[in-house]
Amino acid sequence: MLTLHAAPLVRLTPDDAAPLRDAAVAIDGDRIAAIGPLDELLQEYPRARVRHWPGTLGPGLVHDAPVPDAPSPRERIHALLRLGATAVVAARVTDPELLAAARRGGVAVLDRPRPSALVKTGRADLAAFDADGACVATVLAGRLVHRRR
């Protein structure tokens, strides 16, 4: 089922100086089908499920710092998702169990940091942040994997 993730602001890159207002990202499976004004995407995809997020929606973050501590490797990876990260630099997940947890969870493991962006047909990795900068939702390859309640 196609899902529209909508927010007051949508940034195509983390430092996008001209974010889209009242926009959405259409996700079909694990890919971005379209990005644009919410009203236009609602017309194009009238049967889509719509998720509304406060604040700003943009690409998932690339984590290049120590992975937060937690009782298990799975919980450590989930801690990254709660930060809005959908990718981690390989040097930060050298423990085999942590690396396996990242790969099992679908988190991208990168050789080096790279810019992240929302692009049509790209992998649907995105995060929503409230006005205080706290992550309220993380979508990994089209799946909602974290939602702050």
C-alpha cells in the first residue's frame, strides 16, 4: 500500500535552504514514488494512507558517532532509529553482533559518511523532527520503525 508522509516542512537534504511547505513524500514499498505538495499528492494517490508529522520531514540521518549504549545490540540499533538515523558509518559498528543487528534491521552501513537526500525512486529512508529538533518518526526502507508517542 502506498503511504504519504506529510509535514508542514519537507527538506530534500538536511541543509535544504528552500524546504517545501505543506508537502509530502509518497512511499511505495521501499522506494520514494513522489515528493511534492500534499494536496497534489492526495489527488494523484487518492487511496494512499496518510501519516501527518509535526515539524520537519527530511532524509534519515547518517550516524558517525559512537552508537548509544543499551543492553543489547538490537536495542543499540533501535537507539539510532530514535535519533532519526537510517544509516551508520561502518567504523561505528565494528562489533560483529552490533553489525549483524544493524544489517538485520535494514540500517544502511556505509564505508564513509555521505550526504543524505530524498529523491524520487531512492530508498525511502526519512525522519520527522518536531520544532525542538527531537525525532518523532523514522522510516527505514519504507517501514515506520520508530514513532514517538
